[in-house]
Amino acid sequence: MGIVDDDTKARDKKGLLGVRKEQMSNTVLIPGLKVDVDGVPGAHFGQIVAKTITVDGDDLEMAEMIQAGLHPTAEEVASNQQNIAANKQNVAANQENIATNKQQIQENINDIEENTNRFTTLSEYDVKGDATVNFPVGSAKISAQDQAELKKLAQNAVKLTGYIIEVKGFADSTGAAAMNQKLSQNRAQAVVAYLIQECGVPVRHVVAPGAMGVYQPTASNETKAGRSENRRAEVKVLVNKGITGS
């Protein structure tokens, strides 16, 4: 085993004009650098204490250049490892977002299918009465005239056997889609609440209100009059065809 202590001296094998350079720093001991070592036995068996370490200046310069080039490489490796770890985290986060979006999409599909099936089954019914309730811009308030129309509709409906009342709310195309969807829902719910609370229609006879948004406009949304017609709730009294015999 070789030992370098404070008394060990390092020198250049050939300096300027072949003159030796004494007292070089021991930091010249770079892995892979070729050196000549003069030493003496140490205190323990097999130990050699270096007294003089001689290096070739050209070899030293080359070794220092190589060693200097290793540091950026190590830093780049560390940086790449950090980037890889960060990318793995991003991938995991993206996969989680994708899973969440898929779940939301599936929930929306299920809602659409449920509503479609609900209203498709109504084709098995005969229409025994209907009314259209119109609303001001951005409002779900039922006018006095339409309240009277709904009461008349309800009075005729309760005389029928096995009737149900279907309510669907609509909006014109003014404003954001989400707002129109919510507005159409509020309009349908307002009509249902009026039929139950003011007209005495039992809850079991009312189909859950449908929020249709801007779907199925009855008139053009390009005109003021058309938009006024589209701000509505459609109410239908239905009786199963099996009951009516049709």
C-alpha cells in the first residue's frame, strides 16, 4: 500500500529547458496519470511512503484536460436524471388527468343516454294536452298569463287515468352555452314547481324536468322575435297508448 504524507514532494520530470521543477502540489495526482514514485518502507508491513513523485508535464496537462472534461459530463448526467424524474412525475400526472377526463366523459355519456332513453319511451304515449310557457331574457319567471294556462292544463290532466306530465326547458342562443343550459333547467324546474305547488299535480305524475339548452329551437335565433319564441318551456300531458287503446 502506497502512502502520501506531508513530506511527499511532487515534481515535473522536465521543465523549461529540461530543468526540474520542485515542490509541485500533490493535487497533480490525478486518476490515470502516469507517475514515478521513490519511497521508503512504512511503519507497517507492505507500506511504502512516497518521498518523491515525478510526473511528465505533458502527461499532467493532458490528464488535467481529461479530468476537467469529466465534471461537465457528470453535471449533465445529474441534470438529465433530474429531468427524467420530473418527466416521470409529469407522465403520472397526465395519466391521472386522462383517467379523470375519461370518467367525466363516461358520466356525460351516461347522462345523455339516460335522458335520450327517458324521452324516447315517451313515444309510447298519446298527447292529451300541451302548453308553451315563454320567458323574458335571462329569466325563469312565469307570467300571470302562462300561470293561468298551466292551471287549466293541470285541471284537465288530473281527470285522466294514468297520465304523466312532461316538462322540457329551452333557451335562445344568446350568451354562453353553460349559462343557457342552466337557464333552460331553471325554466323547466320553475314550471314543475308551479304544477306541483300551485296546481296540485302529484309529484309521481311529473317526469323529471329536461334541460335542453339551445337544442331544438322553434324559430331562428337570428331575430329578436325568434329568440323570444325559443325562450320557453314545453309542457305535455301524456297517457300511455295501452290505456287509451290506440
